[in-house]
Amino acid sequence: MKKILAIFIALLFASNAFAASGKVTVVTSFPKDLSGKFKEAFEKKYSGVTVEIVGKKTTAGIKYIQETKSNNGTDLFWASAPDAFEVLKGDGLLEKYTSKVKGIPAKVGSYPVNDPDGFYTGFAAAGYGMMWNTRYLKANKLPEPKEWIDLAKPIYFGHTGMSAPSRSGTTHLTVETLLQGDGFDKGWAKMKFISANFKTVTARSFGVPDGVNSGDFGVGIVIDFFGLSSIGGGFPVKFVYPTITTLVPANIGIIKNAPNQKNAQLFIDFLLSPEGQTILLDPKIRRLPVNPKTYSKAPKDFPNPFKNSSIGAAVKFDVTLSKNRYNLVNSLFDVMITYRMDELRAAMAAVYAAEKKLGNKNNAKAKQLIAEARALVAKLPITEAQANDPAFNKVFKKSRKKAKDGEKYAGTRQAEVEADWDKQVVANYALAKQKAEEALKSL
């Protein structure tokens, strides 16, 4: 009887694969190395279905789906950031679906694999950390970093890089993870001290692994698969998860009124199937599968969150908090770091010079001036209460440098707030530099 049932199920799946036809349109932020592999494998299995990939970064993808909702032609949204799906869910732009695939745990680390309400599905897990070029570090006599705070040390000045969170959903999650893991004030202070050592803030997230792989700079702050895929590609690279990291699922969801809903469901089931999960182990992809059984096929030393429970354990990531202050956090990073890198670097270069000359000397005046300089660099133009205020967050709608109409943007409340922030930040960095230089003179 069991044998007959197994044959029936196999024939049923074969029949479904044969019967499926038409197309499925997917808006995704994933690179072609990933989306192309899944497209090819899915079309091979379901020969009557064409997968149309529409590549857009996460924020642009959300906007596209919002703007086309009245005449929707998109079937699926496919991206890493769970807060992006919360935005679409909140707008009523996602359709509920529960996959037929079995064997997927309810959680990865401490985070639910799927949306508890059923509006989006996790297909891979991702954490955030640091990758580095082993040859670069050896040539420049730099130690291998283990924790975020290591990257705030003077020895890394000019040797590190990261993308702007306003340009990358995954980088936004990295910044938000620091803020939630260390607390708002301490998290921003750590982020600014780390950023002072940046050689560059890249325009796109993939610019960071490219820079590390090529040896343009030594260490990059990245989502894990950038480091793991670089290792898989044979680059002289290592990757580590710091203690303060989070492990969250990369997701896919069906768009409301999807024109090809059945094919969209098939695509989700394919991602979660043994065949789909194994694709995640491809050297150019290297994402963490959500099916624990898939790890038996993984390469040696490949991270397994279902066996190593320490990955992401230190941070209980609050996706609602992240979603609610998403644009504010991006704006604050750009004002304090992206657009003021020169001033930030100059302030901390002066601090480093003073600290080096101070050494073990017992000079109370110099110590006090250096402490004041560091406090000024760390100082924020707003409080945590303001940052978490829903009414205040409504002010922030777009990136300062991406506003299509500069004059219209200049007259907004957002522009006024950011101008006030900028004034405070510039003054704080200038005064920090001045105090550090005074400390140096006193020595």
C-alpha cells in the first residue's frame, strides 16, 4: 500500500510539473548569481513556465510594488530584509500562502523562519559580520578582527569599508543590529568609531566584497553570504560572525492580486524543496539553508545555525522597531557618516595622534581633553525617544541625495531636520578635533 501511495505522489508531482505553464514575475534585490541559478533550475523542472526576473534593490522594489498596485503585474517579491516585507504586509500588498514543503523548523536561531501571519516565507538565513583579505592583513601587519569593536582600533584606520544603509537593505540590518544589540546611544557611538576608519562607503553592498576580494581595502562589514561566497570562489578571504549579530531569514512573498498565483506558489515550494535548498550551497551563492538536512551536503566549516546556536543568540531582533525607524536610521547614518566622512576621519585622526603621544604618561589634562573629544564624536543630534517616535519617523521618506526634485525636497520638514542634524554634527566633529589637538600640544 505504501509503495502504491509513493508512486501516486511521484506521478502527481510529475503531472503538476508537466501541467504548469505561463510565467511568473519576480521582483528581487538578489544578484544574478543567485536569481539566475534558481530561474534556470525552476524552468528546467517546470518547462512550461518562464521566470521573469526584475532586478531592483530592496527599497526600489518596495516602491515599485507600491506604485503599480492598481495594475499589478508582479507575482513575487524576493529579498533579504524582513522589515521590507513588513512594509508591504502593512500596506496590504502581500497574499497569504503556506508552503506544502515539510521539514522546515519554526525558527532559525531565535527568529521565526516564516511570517507568523503567513504573508511571507523564509527560504534562507543570513547573519552579519566581517570579511577580510588574509593577504592584505598580512602585508599591512593587521590582526584578524573578531568583534565589531576591533574595527574601531587605530590600527585599522583607512583599511576598512562598508556600504551605506540607505543604499542597501542588508547593510541597514547590520546597523540596526548594532543599535539593538548595544543600545541606541552605545550602538551609534561604536558605529561612528568604526566608520572613522573607513577607506570608503560604497554605493552598493556588493562594492564591499569586491573591494576586499581585490585588496582595495582589507576588511569589509557584510552580510554573511558575501564572505562565504568569496571563500567559495577561491579568494584569500575569511569571515566571522561577531557576538553582536543577528540571524534572520531572507524571504519571498506573493504579491496581492498576483496574475500568476499558482506559479508563484510553485516557485516558493521549489525554493524550499531539497533541490532548491541545495542550490543555496553553490560556491557563488553560499546562503544558509532553512532545511537542516541540507547541511549534510555543505562544505567543511560551513556555518550551521541549527548546530551552532551561538550565531545570532545575543540579539533578539525586533523587526517592527526596525521597520518603524527604517528611513530615520538611514538618514542619520548618512548625515553623521556618509556625507561627513572627511570631518569624522579628521577628528579621529587627531584623537589617535593625541592618544599615541600620551601613551602611558600621567597627564590629566591631556586625558580629559581626549575623553571630551571622543564624547563629541559619539554625540548624537537626537535622543532614542525621538528616534522611536512614530510621528517623528513620518518626517523621513527618502534619501537626501536621491530626491528627484531638489527644490521640493529642500522645503520639506525632513530637509530642515537633516540640516539641523548636520549643523550639530559638523560642530561636534570640529570641536572634537580641536580638543584632540589641544591634548597633543599639552604633551
